[in-house]
Amino acid sequence: MPNRGSFKIIIGSILFGLIPLFVRYGSHLSIASIALGRAIFASIFARIYLYFTKEKVSFKTDLITTKTFFHFLNWTFFLTLAIVFYFLSIQSGSIALAGVLMGAHPIFVILFVYLFFKERICKKTLISCLLSVIGIILISSFNSDKSGASFLSSMYALGSAFFLGLNFTYYLKYLKGFSAGKLVFYQNVLQIPLLIPFAVNNPGTFSSSGLISMICLGVLCTGIAYFLVYNGSQSVKKQYIGVLQIIENIIPILFGILLFKEVLTFQIILGIVILFASILIISFEGKKDTV
């Protein structure tokens, strides 16, 4: 069986995989409005969670006194860019392609783990990463005319992968003393002032579907999902974090095929199987593999 930390990351990543569905559902809103609503509802969810767990919240005590405000601001900026690029990729191209290309973020996780921690990259991680790259190439190289793929949407997705890799390693280096609940709360609260000017300038068209989209993105795909990943990351090797999230990139493919009539080919099926194999290799780890 996967250890508890791996299991939490996988479940959180499945919730991440729902993002394209809700972004498309709220497509009448601008990207900035969707991202802002997501941050607001995630902040509300996290604050309620902290209330019931009786964790005290104080910007002065937690961020200013501990001199971590600068790191929180950097970290928040990285995630904001990752989310905005992902949303742009979804709206400008194929759901499947956006999800799969963002699956390159395990490579960036490994890169930043090495840069931040000088952690020795084990063979199992390299094999898993190689398999994920092969799966990504197989899936992303299917006919672009049928998939709705474009160079711009591909670049957005890869940009999202880069900043996600940074997001999932930066806090382990500079904000490791904070609980998962506080990490989710502060990161989303700090996103709000960054996004408000863009949302006000281009709000899009508000609707009930847009509101539902923002609530689902905020609570399911952010509040719960990031809590699980941040919590699970504390008990697995840092270099495993990205590969364990590959499941996130398979979910959009399924939604793209089932709901948006995107093309399913043998090549895509083979790519999905290989991506699953890359997850399984490092999911079942012994005690000696944990941090």
C-alpha cells in the first residue's frame, strides 16, 4: 500500500485534475475573475478549517515577527502565475493538452529540489520521471487540428508546470514551520490583492455557473487539494512530490474526451498507461524512503 503521505498527494492531485472542468464551466468569466473567486473561496474554507482546529491566525505573529512575509509573497506570486497560465492554456487550447503538458512539472520539482536541498536524486525517481516524459510526449503529439492544440496554449501549460514545480518546493525550504492549514490560508489570502486589479479591469460576464465554478475551484481544487498535498509532502521524499501528482494530468484527458469530444487514440491510451506506471513506481515505498 502507498504510505499515508503518498496517498494524500494522490487524492489532492485528483482534485487538481478537476480544474479544467470548472474553468470551462465558468468560461463567461475572465481568467482573472475565476482566479480571484478561487482564491477568495479557498481562503474562506481554510479560515473555517483553522477555526475548528483552534489554530490561531495572526499576520503579525506568523508573517511579520517570523520574517517570513517576503517568502510568503514570493511563494504566492509563483502559484498565482501557475494558476493563471493553466487557466489560459485551458481556454486557448485543448483541455487534454493543457493537463498533460502541465505534467512536466515533476521535472521542475526535481530541478528545484536539487537546487534548494541538494537532495540526491535516486534511480527510482529518474525512471519515474523518464516514463512521465514519454507519456507526455505520446499524448501531446496527437493531431493538433483535432485536439485544439496551439503553440501558445502549449507555452502557457509549460509555464504553469515551471511555476508549479517552484511552488511545491519553495515552501518546504522557507516555510516548513507552518501547518498545511495556515499555508493554504495565507497563500490564498495574499493572492486576492494581486488579482483584484485585473479582475476589476476585465471581469467578464457573471452568472450562476460562474459562481459555482469559483466555489468548486476554491474549495475542492484549492482548499482541500492543496491541504492534502502540503500535508502529504511532509512525509515523502521531496523529489517524489511531482511524480505522485501525475494523476492530476490524466483526469483532464478523461474529461476532455468524455465531455468535450476530444479525440481518443491508441497513442493517448498508451501514454496514460505509461503515466500510471510512473506513479506506481514511487507510490509503494518502504519506510527507508520516507523523510
